Amino acid sequence: MCYSGHTGMNKNVSYPFKISTVAKKSAYVAKWLISAVKKGEWKVGDRLPPERTIAERLNVSRTAVREALSSLQIVGLVEARVGDGNYIVALIEEEIAIDEAVAALQESKSLVEVWEARKILEVVLAKLAVKKATEEDIRSIERCLSQMKEAIGKREQDEYLTANNNFHLAIAEAGKNTFLKKALAPLLEITTHQLVAKISKEYIAVHAADIVNKHQDILNAIKEHDRDAMIELTPSHFVASEGIFLRTLQNDDGPADKLSEGARDGS
């Protein structure tokens, strides 16, 4: 479900006072989380604290935390659950080359492949959602859209991206295919942290109506079980966000609101 939960930090978890200037911050966060799990400070089934809390405790950005969680999803330690945060789902029995995993997320060719895989999965899941969505699924998607609207109203880009992620995960949940849903979750996280720097408050303000309308159209297609409408909607939805995402791989320093006319939706 799409709701806000609060989880305090484990009081027994130790926090380093200084981050090595050599290590990437995302790798540092990932290694710290792995160490905490190995020490038993978090166990399988435990929910991790919110990204903001981890970022504040470790004195890093939320982007670094997102990158770390993405890499841990890929190696199977963490699972993101719609509207309910990140959970520990496995134990680490041996050392993981986490530096390589994080580096892979930042390598251009791999990121393009990640984006292509995400598009394919989401189109399939959207079609399944049109066919299989229950009333509870639809309410969950509606709650996520409401959170998106609230974040847009406040011009909070972090909250918007989180709500947007949850919107797409809620659709995946409605598709009733566990394998595809689990495959999509880390791809969403990876693409989202690439969009963080490009989705400014000004971008949200300028494109608010278009953002809401596109997501509302997708919700309506699911509510009405209109497969033809969904087939028409999903390609255009991705064309918009693809413009932003792929520009991040070209070292473009301009804000999102200066991108081409085709890139109008931080999906």
C-alpha cells in the first residue's frame, strides 16, 4: 500500500563519525548497511529506517543512500515494498564486491540497458494491471497519485520522486506477477537516483499539470480496464521521462526545465 510509515533507527547500531575520503559515499553507505546486518543489528524481515534518517545519521545525501539501496537490491539483500520502505530479505554469508556493484550503476552503457529493461517490464506490467487490478490495487494507486499531487503542491522533488516510484510499484503490484515486480524494483531505484539532480522545484512547478494528467490517465485506464488506452499511453509516458534520464548520461549540467520539449515528465 502507499502510505507513510516511521521507523526509528536501531538504537544498537553504531555510527561512524567520519567518512573515508577515498570511498564513494554510496559504497560507504552500502558497506555500513551490510556490516550492520552481519552484526545482527538488523535481521531478515526488519524494515530499514527511512532514507532521510540514514542520510542524516551518516552525513551523506539521500542520493548516496538511494544508490546504496539500489545496489543492495541487485545483490538480493534488500527489497523495496510499495509505500512501506525497504526491508532486509537475506543474510550476507560472504563478502560482496559492493564497490563494483555501485560502480556499475554509474556506468553509462549499463544505465542505458537498465532504462531499456525498465521500459519493457513496465509496459508488460501495465497491461497486466489493466486486466488483473482489484479494487484494493486501484485504491493503492490512487493513494500514490494523491501523494504525488501533494509533493507537487509543495514543490518537494524528493517526495515527488518517492511518490512517483510508489505509483509505478503499485501498478506492478496490480499486475500480479511476482517475478516481474521484483525485477522492476531495483531498476526503478537506479533510474530514479539518476533523475534526482534533474528534477528541480522549478521543473515541478512548470510541468505540474502535465505530470498529474499523464499519471491520472494511466490510473483511469486501469480503473476502466481499458487495454487499448494503456497501450497508447505507456509509450508516450516513457518518451517524456527518457529524455531526462538519457541526458543525465551525457554530463548535461542544465536543469530539467531546460530540456527538450519531448522531456516533460519525470516518470
